[in-house]
Amino acid sequence: MGRPSNHHGMSPYAKYKTFKQAFDEVAKHKENKNFLAAHIVAFSILEDRVTASYVLCFRAINNSNPPKYEQLHKVPFKQFLDYLLGMGAVDEDLYDGLLKAAYKRNELLHQAMWRLSAFNAKNVDEVRILINSVQKATRKFLKAHGSEKLFAELTE
């Protein structure tokens, strides 16, 4: 979940280009049947979206950045999921799906040399669906808290 240290100073267009490039890479790798690479990039996007969701939902509730805002890259993925569930930003089904995807990703990567065939288009598509689900849940949460304008920051 490491963003470059200068990401706060990036223009919205530069951030957009970065996301577009990442999604284009996923599509390219998927088209070339390099599902390992596609899965890695897609999951990186998912991690970024979960981190952004946490920041935005925290801001919506507290009108401030989360504690240790500059060190969020060190927070484990599951901890972000726990925060989002605790805030009510994600429901238990989405939480379980995200957690299951994280465990699956870790298992597959640690066993990659033995299980290369386990990386497939379906896995990549499942991660892409989770990215969309996180964004929808974030938008819904922000709207419910009168902070829908924060959603524009989701690609921050």
C-alpha cells in the first residue's frame, strides 16, 4: 500500500494517469494470459482503494485525517478492513470477501512456483469486482454521512 511520498502533491490528472496506467497493465497482462502479473497489479489497486476508503470514511466521521496519516503505508491490509467494518463503511459480506481475497492472494504468491496455473482470469476478475465493491461502499458511506464530495478524492 505504498504510495510515493510525493502523491499528496500530485495533480488530479497525474493521479488519474497513474490509475489508468495500472488498469491498462491489468488488461494487457490479462490479454497476454499473464495472470500472475495481472493479479498482482489488480490487488495492488485494491489495496490502494481500501486505504483510500479508510482515509475518506475517517474524514467523513471526524473531519480530520486519521492518526499517523503519513504512516498508513505500514498498516496491514486486515487492519484497514477491521477499521472499515468497525466504522460501518463495509458490511460483513464485503469484509469477508476482501479478507478471503487477501488470504488467497498471500497463499497463491507464497506458493507461486508450484501453483502458477492457479492464477487465472477468474481470479483477476474477482479482484476487479472487489475494487468496484469497495468504491460503491465508500460512496454509499460518504453519502450517508453528508460527505459525498469527499468521494471525488477517492483517487487521491
